[in-house]
Amino acid sequence: MKRAIITLSAFAAMCLPGIAAAQNSEHYGGGLKMSLDPTGKKYIRFLMWSQIWARSTDNNPGTLINSTPSDNTMDIGARRLRMLAYAQITPRYIIVMHYGINNQTFLNGGATGTSGTGGYGQGKKPQLFFHDAYNEYAIVPSVNAEGNKNPFSLSMGAGLHYWNGVSRLSCASTLTFLMIDAPVYNWYTIENADQFARQYGVYAKGAYKKFHYQIALNKPFATSIKPADSTGIAVDNSGDAAAAFCGYFDYQFLDQESNLLPYRVGSYIGSKKVFNIGAGFYQQARGTKSSDAAGVLQSHDISLFGADVFLDMPVGNKEKNMAITAYGVYYSYNYGPNYLRTTGIMNTGTTNTAIPAADRVLEGPGNSRVLLGTGSIAHVQAGLLLPKSISKKFRLQPIASIAYKNFDALKAAGNYWDAGANLYLDAHNAKITAQYSSRPLYDAATKELKDRKGELIMQLQIAL
């Protein structure tokens, strides 16, 4: 741990001076925006951001890193490198294109087929892909022809979109996270029945006064994992995938949030007064399959629900600009009998088969953890923006989160916690985040709790 802290501190020291001098939020204005008429109502806007991670990871038992047994791994890689562009020629319609890469490490995340050593070796030259690509038309715009706000608004769109259901966090903005990242189980079909949390479909969204809504009818991406014989455990296998219906609804008591784009803010760092309660769902018939004792395949519906509350509020003396951010969500997930999924973000580990199976864990190698499954998850996160008196230029925000996961496939519930701080060099446009995360591990045979491991991450984010 001491070695990890020294390494990550050195990384921060190298990055900080250049970033602090390079950007100043008073110069951002409307961002990188190209006006197409003198009024500025016709425009194209571009957003670019990168999130670079430096990590020290305590690997799960039985881990190989590039064929080498390893208990701890240090690496530096790209969690996200993205660009988003959207254009609005009239208030009636908009087109959104969002593309980039995710999760490139020294070992993996490269283009399909990259392996070995050399110019196209493992981890190299990742392929850009679209995250969002959709068109939208405002049937009832949020602002009328006279420039007054309509009490009711309705827009409809189609394409590869992020207007998800279940929870606020399921539509999280990756630019404004409170924690270093999303917990990932908020994206309930991540990279199985979706393309990085997106599906093709049609959606409707809008508001009636303080009540905001979004609903979608999607065609999930096909899944085809073969169920293990006679286990009765559901896996992702949708055949000719049935349509999925999802929605999220929230009542915004105080300041009203923009719904031009689907990305929900994680922390306003004292710039708004927001208090929302919400609920949502995701339903897909025959989304998973299992094999019974006779080897007969059975299909199962996916039924997911969530309810949440979000608070972002300035507190104390206005001149000191302190603020509290808090979010809580409860998920009830049903993917079929004993469904369970494990994953590790930017996982560089593979299984050491020379180690006896009894000495490994259910999660697998590297930083893998139990992600989601049939059962429930309760998640709470909070941050406190410290007063300006501590620093006039930089802002510090201690952060913490905890999740309680209780899944049918496991004999015991697990607690997952994270703690750290955001150092805002220039709001979310330039910030450094340090976070330590602790995860439980399960015995592969007994499904009982067996051990704990941790991961220290430092992130450098620049967003324009």
C-alpha cells in the first residue's frame, strides 16, 4: 500500500501544474460551440473528455498478469476517451453523435485480434465506436414560439440511445460523477444486451411542470450464452430477442434540471438546489435461459425496478460555497433463477490454472467482483464540498459510498465500500480524484464470504 500511494502521488504531482495553468472555467462559456446563425439558436456543439486512471490493485487469489503470478498490480490506462457532438438547427429537432473508446490498459482493451508483441500487440490500437447515435424531434417544445416555458413538453427520438429506465444513475453523466466512477450495476444489461449501456429503440421524454419522464421501447442486442446442463441457473440467452420496455420518472421539487440530453449530473458542486425522488423499470420477456434437470431449456423474463432520491444543496455561508451531494437508490433485479454476473473494470488478470480451484474465488482473477444478479442492491453515496476559505482556487470534496448486495445465488450478502476525495482544479472540467475501494470475495464452492481485497485509484479528468 505504501508503494502504491507513492506511485500515485508522483503521478498527481506531474499532472497538477500543467492542468492548473491550462484551463480556467471563466473562459469556457458555452463550451466548444459553433453558431450557424447570428442568434446562436442554430448551432453545433462539441464535447471532449478523457479520464486517465493510475491504479494499484490487490489481485484476487489465483491471478496471472501477462502469464506472471501477481498479488498486486500497478498500471496506468484510459478509462474513457470520448467525443460528443450534437446539432440543433431549430428547437424542434436535434441529432446526437457520441463516440470514443473505453478501458485501454497496458495489457488489454486493444482492437479485435491484437495479441502478442509488436505494433498490433495486446492492448494496442483500440477501435473507436459509437456510444450514442440518435435523432430527436420535439412535438411539444419546452419553450414556445414566444420564448415562454411550456408547462408540458414532449419529444420523441430513435436510434442508439441512452434514455434508460430503472434509475437516475442508469443515465449517469460520465463527466460529472460524484465518485470516481459509476458502480456499473446501475447499467443493468451492460455489454451483454446493450452496447455500453445503449440499445437501439424509440423513446419519448419530457416534463409536465416538475414531473419529468422518459420511456423507451428497444430491441436489445442478442445474447447467446449456453446454459450449463441441469443447473437451472439463468444466463444471458435471448434467442430472437423480445422487445424491452423501460422508463424512469422523477419529481423535481426545487431547481429543474435540463433534459435536452439524457446524461444526469452526479454533483452540481454548489451551483444548483436540487431535490428529486424517482422510480423506474426495465422489462424484457424471455431475456435469459436455463437448463433444468432433464436438460430442457427454459426461458425467463427480465424484470428490474429501482427507486431513488437525489439531493444537491448549497449549505452554510453563501460566500464559502459549501455544498452537500447525496444519492440513494434501491434496486430489485430479477434475471431468472440464481442469475449472477461478475466483472472487473479494466481487469488485467487471467486465471492461474496451476493454483488449486479451492484456493481461487468465485469472482475470478484480477479485480473482478460480483456485479449484479437476481436479488437486490441498496446503494448510498455522499460528498461534502468544503468551503472556499480552505483554498480560493482549488476545491476539495471528500466522498464515500457503500453498497449492500443480496443475491439469491450467494449464501451471504456483501458490503462494498469506497472512500476518497475530488480535487476540483476547475470544476468538473479539470479535476483529480483519489479513491480506495474495498470488495468482498466469495468461495466458489460454498458461495460464502471468504476474503476482501482493495484497489487504490487516482483519476485525472479533463473535459472541454
